[in-house]
Amino acid sequence: MNTNNIVKVKIQLALSLKAIKWLFSSQYILQVVFVESFVTSVGLPLHRRYTQHS
């Protein structure tokens, strides 16, 4: 491993740590994403079933 790779790894680690901190600080966004994915996972099968019947 040369120094250039080590620097890149350190930068990636710092960025991922920042991203994790940001995610924890923005739990509202996480909740919105979770709700949206839940709605789509439940809503799509229901929608398909409804369109098949009609």
C-alpha cells in the first residue's frame, strides 16, 4: 500500500463517519424514507391486486 492509497482510505473513512453522524442527526429524514419505502412495499401489491380485479 503506497501513501496515496492510505490518504484515499483516510478520506473515505472521514466521509463515511460524517455521513453516519449526519444520518443520526437527521432521523426525521430516515423516518420519512422508512415510511415511504413501507408505503410502497405495502401499496404496490394492493394496487396490483386492485387493478387486476377491476
